Amino acid sequence: MNARPDASSLPIRLADYRAPAWRVERVELDFELGIATTEIGAKLLLRRDPAQDESLRLDGENLELISIALDGEVLADDAYRLVDGGLEVHGARDGSVLETRVRVHPAANTALEGLYLSGPSETGFLLTQCEAQGFRHITFFPDRPDVQAIYTVTLRADRARFPVLLAGGNPDGSGELEDGRHWARFVDPHPKPAYLFALVAGRLEKIEQDYRTADGRDVQLKIWAEADAIDRCHYAMDALVRSMRWDEQAYGRNYDLDVFHVVATHDFNMGAMENKGLNIFNTKCLLADADSSTDDEYRRVEAVVAHEYFHNWSGNRVTCRDWFQLSLKEGFTVYREQCFSADMNSAPLKRIEDVGLLRRAQFPEDAGPLAHPVRPAEYREINNFYTATVYEKGAELVRMLAGKLGTAGFRRGTDLYFSRNDGRAAALEDFLAALGEANDVDLSPYLAWYGQSGTPRLKAHGHYDATRHEYTLTLSQHTPASLQQPRKQPLPIPVKLALFGSDGRMLPLHTDGQTDASEIVVVLDEAEQCFVFRDVPERPVPSLLRGLSAPAVLECDYTPAELALLLGHDPDGFNRWDAGQQLALRAYDALRDGAHNGAVNAWCDTLAALFDDARLDAALLADLLVPPGEIELAERESVVDPARIYTLRQQLQQRLAARIGADKLEARYRSLAAQSTAGIDAVSQANRSLKQRVLQLLALLDPTAACHHAATQYLDAPSMTDRLAALGVLARHDAARSVEPLVHYRKRYASDPLALDKWFALQAQLPGEGALARVQALEADPAFTLKNPNRARALLGTWANGNPSGFHRADGAGYRLYADRLLALDALNPQIAARLATAFNGWQRLEPHRREAAHAALASLAGHDQLSRNLAEIVGNMLK
Ligand code: 0A1
Ligand code: ZN
């Protein structure tokens, strides 16, 4: 059933963009819905660009054409032609109306793209996913985002089987039909690209709330889910209302329809989708309650609800000209979502989380065979470009621009961007132009960031002239060459900085331009530049790239004592954390190289002192106590041995635990455990976060004591966060003792897919070579299936991406099993197979045995002739 478009098809290039020769002004869609078969009638009012004389060509895949008529006349066989991936029609004119009728098979659609079934045939519901190119699996249409039409959608179906019928836009009537069937119509007055079309039909429950926008529109907010999940939608509703208010206040953006629907499904390829007026969510990003959701999950629900809602302006009202501009909507919307979450929670903790993700997911992507610019120059399969680079690095670029313009200037710029481009399909140049023009600055140098892949290395060297009290900071930049871009150019890098005195206080800064600020931004836009600070009373310790003011890697010749000073004293939580991360890297290097213990001691001593500092926020302390992860550590090695990295990182943490001491860890654990609650307020979350970290550290010193606490905590846990934390410690440190709680959890949550996913993921994460056998055993669990993306990701994705020492076995058996599963997955769902295949990223730097085995697994995948275009592109790039 899945399309197997020619895997070797030619790439699509940004440079080849041309405006569409044919547009659709209005479209009327008629769905005769059924689980096995659905029929779709489409009536397209066509507009032709008089400057182009191409004949009409529509996209369409896996569609059975039932009938076709042009301007009311049934088309003769020679007046149209079904071609690979579409339909050509002869004789159409400007203003012509094309009518087609097609048949599709939702229950057989395992790729979850187009119209598909969520859940079992008897009880599940129908829904659509059209981004990026799913609409062509529904009807023949110019499926490109610069074709924007007004949609009228009529749904017809059996009332008992499909009591709820939803589509994007405003409701425009409903009623009964013969034979127990009914209909509902929706009209969307805002012209939209096809990727924002959506429908949902089936048995769903709802919660609802009224909302009045700042500009006075009454909106009905409705969240829909299957009966067993509807009670877990209240937090999402609360987050939605807060998102709507925030967008009114922060960006002056109001909602623009009378209804806003949100639907939850267990079967979804991504996190969620911003379809106009009908957002569809993976349950993982929508459902939340104290018994089954962790604190991280609550935060994710809040963030994703906001993200999809914010798209209504950054993505829907102003959409993308073509898919190369994807970051125009995604980078900007991630940035908006990050700011919202920072406002709702703690700004430094949010920044720590975001930078952690950037370093763990985006930096490695940007340094490996899948590296691409935020605006790629070419692609074969657009679904492979929903990447950390387009999303996370894209958000960093917007953050950089926002930082440059300041809050008021950025708002002036976005106001102009939204008003000037409302209803249009825009390009990244339009974004930069609006921000720049509204502020009278030329932002065009920043475009270079969008076209160049790779993470710039920022080198810093300071020189203090004690007689002149002058401090000269020399900054230089270098971006490593990549296959596609052997020569990289210097970029404008805003470097936010401060200088610290030896007593840990910030020094006032005197430069030519500014005086007396304690924090300033300098822009490095050449390969190397010097910046001079006057009246500096003593040799300062510079704090650089504060807040990660640009997505770069800082290389500075700090001594461990200097980093320890910043870790101990920086008033900004994020910068303090970042100094701690840099110091931990030094400590790690020292352990690895058997070098002098200076850095290890500096890291451990400083953290041990902070551990005793009652003024420090518990959640920040928890983050400070975690060294960079295995993936980040591997990024710095030219030859990677994941098992050795794991061992060294464990040793480093053991040193920290020993320095703090078992007694203190034990006492802190007891005091935090005594204050445990089920609340999701910031204090309760911080308590849980620190309690978990303390227990993990204690387990490295005294596993018996820690497992004793963990066993009790598992039984008494008032929240999922505590329950899972306890289970994690038990499973890692006392396998035998973890059996009973694991069985207990499995039974308790047998009918809760999201909780079961966490059970699979927790075990897939257990380090070491035993992981392979564990994964195989878990595959035999009756609840395991490759057909559900969340389940496949929970087991296979967590193992390959979140457990380096378990996946990268020296004998290569991990790679072989994984390649096998990717093949099986590819036959069902190419998008998920391709995404999971990116776990091989970095294989070229593995030590020789593993590298050879990884290469063999990739080569065997590449040798299959039935690969989807999705998987073929990833594997092909990996082997370039
Ligand atoms: N635009 C969505 C992400 C998304 C992309 C592709 C999808 O199907 C292939 C689904 C969702 C977002 O950014 O939230
Ligand atoms: Zn998005």
C-alpha cells in the first residue's frame, strides 16, 4: 500500500524555485468516509499565471481515480494522463473548474500520512496528516505551500460509527442523511496551503471552554480524545488558554476563527500538527495527569500546545513559500514557544534545557554526514528535514536576531513581518527584511547563518596589561569544512560577555562605545577581532557567549580555577551552569588522560560547596550536578569508544558523589523525601528533580542504601516522576530487586499506552552490553509493535539514541539487529524508519571495530532495492 517513489529520484533544489503556473482559488471537498475505503470528491477553481504556459499538473499518490470532469464535461481518456506522482490535464483555462473523484484506503495506510486510521478497525477513528506532502494522498492537487485556497469541506459518514465529524475552519451546517448517516460542513475563510488541511471522524469525547480574544472574538475551545483519555486533557486546556493570552500580549496576535479544535491520537509520526483550526496531537504531547505523567512531560505538553497554537500566525497566517523556508515557521515558532515556557516557568532552567538539547541533538547533526544549513539547498525527501537544525538551530538564529534588536525592536519587527506578509507564503528574506526595516538596521549579513552548515568554533584569548589597566580580548572564529561546503565564511557572532573580579563580582565594563554596563554584546564578524576594555582594575575572568548568545562552541584557555570561580559566583543561573559544564569537560579530559587532578577537584569542590548553599534553587542545583552526557562527550573525540566514555563519565560522577559524601547525600535525600508531594508547582518539581539526582549520586557510592530508598520510594511515590526515578535507580543498581517493581508497573499500566512506553524506554536505557538481549526480550512483549511510532521509538529509538554503551556493542550485534528492524519499519512507515536511522550519525568516528560493523550494517541497508525514498536518502547520506 505504501508508495515506493523512485528512491533514486533527482534532488529538489532551492535554486530551481518558480512561482506556480496554476493556483487553486477555492476548493470544495466531499468525503464519503469509511474505514476500509473512503471516497473523496474535489472541485477546484483554477487560476492560471498568464506569464506561464505550462499545462495543468496536479500531485497525487496512491489515489484510485473514479471520475474526472473539466468545466462540467467528463474528460475523454486523451484529455488527461496519470503520471508518476500525479495527473496531467489538458485544456484547462484560467477560471476552469476541475472535478475529480478518488478512492483511498485508510485502514491500510500504515505510513500515517494522508487519511489513516488511529486504533483498531472496530473502535478507532479516522484522521489526516498532510504536512509536508500528505494532501496528495487524499486528492489530486497542486500540493505546494505557495498555493493557498479557501476550503469548504463536507463530511458524510455513518452516525453510529462516526458520531463526531470535524474539519478545519468554522462549522457551516450539519444534518441527517438516509440509512443512519449524517453530514457536517466546515468553511475556512482564511486561504491556506494544502498541508494545513485536516479532518477527524469517529467516536471521541470532548472538554470545552469559552474564550474571548483581546480583540473581542468569542471562541469555543474544544479538546477531543478517546473516552479513556479525555480526563487527562485538562492541563492541555489550561496551557492553551495561557498560550492564547501570551500571544496577545507578547506579539499582539489574536485567534481568528470561531472554534479551535484539538484532537489527541496515539498514532502519530511527530509531536503534533498545527492544522488550521484543528490541531492534531500525539497523545504523548497532550495528555497529562499526576498519576501517569512526569514533570518533564507536563512541561512538554505546555510547550507543544503553545507551539502549535503559535503556528496559527507563524506558519498559518504567514506560511512558507516552499519547503526550503521551513525554518521560517519552525525556527520562529520554537523560539516563541521557548520564550513562553521561560515566562511560565524558570527562564534559566528553560535555557539550560534548550541548550542541552541543542548540544546533544543539533551540534552532532551539524558535524556529521547529515549536516545541512538551516535553509537547506536541496533535498530528496522533505520529511527528512524536520530536523534539530531546522527547528533548534533555527530558533537560535531568531534568538540572536531578537537579542540584537532588543524586546521593543523585535516586537516592532514582528509586527511589520505579520502585517506585511499576512496571507502570503513568505521566504526567510521577508523575515529579515521586516525585522531590519522596522529598526533601520541591515540584517542581511545574518542570512549567511541560514545558508552555511556547521557549528562555528569561537576561540577566545585574553591579555591583561596591568600597567595600563587594559584588558584585550581576542576573538576568532572557524567553522569546520563539510562535504557540501569545503570553504566556510565568517559569520556575525554576537558574543554576550561579562568580566569577573577575583572576588567573584562582575566588573563594570568600559569600552569605546559603552560605559558602566556589567554585561555587553560584541559582534565578531571577521575571522579575528580584538576588543579592548579600559579601567579594568585587575586581571579579569571573562564570561563569554553568555546565555549561549550564538549557536557556537566556545574554546577558551581558562584555568580550572577560573571556571570554578564562574561556577561558584555567576549571578545568572544559565551561565553558572555553562561554566560548570565546561569545567566538567576539563575534569573528564583529566580523568581520561590520567592527567593532574586539578580540574576534577575544582569541579567537585565547587559543587560540594554549592550543595551546602541553602540559597541555591534546588532545581538549578540538580542541573549543576549533572556533567555533559555521553553524546556530548563523544562529540569531542576523534576516535569514539562509547563503552569507555560511559565508564569514565561514571567515574567522574563517582568522584563528585564521594566529594559530597554519602552522609550528606543520605541526609539530603531524607529531607527531600519527607517533603514529597504530588503537586506540579515549581517548588514540588524542584524537590523531585534534586531528590532524583541525589539518589543517583548516592547509588554510585552506596548502592545498597540507595536501592533501599528506591524500593520504598517506588511504593510510596505520589507522582510518576518519583515512581520512574525510583525504578530507574533500582534497575541500574540492583537488577534482581528491580524485577518485582517492573512486573508491578507493567500490570498496573497495562492499558495505558503512554505509561507503557516509559516502561519500555526505561529498560532500553539500561547501559552496557546486556542491552541487546533486553531489547530482544522486550520485543517479545505482547504490547510491543512496530506499527505504533511511539512504541517503536520508546524501545528501539531510546536504545539507539539514548543508550550509547548499550547500542554500540563492540561485536556490532546492536547495529545488525537495528538495521533489521529499520527494514521492517520501512515497509510500514518510511518516515519513522528514516528518523530512527539517524542514530547511526557519527559512525565514521567510532573506533575501528565498531566503525567497520556500523559500516557493514549501513551498507547492507543501502543494498536493498525496496527502500523508501526516506530511508534511502538518510542511509545514502550517511555513506557519502
Ligand atoms: N509542523 C509540525 C510538525 C510536523 C511535521 C510533519 C508532520 O508529518 C510528517 C507532522 C508534524 C510542528 O512543528 O509541530
Ligand atoms: Zn512547528
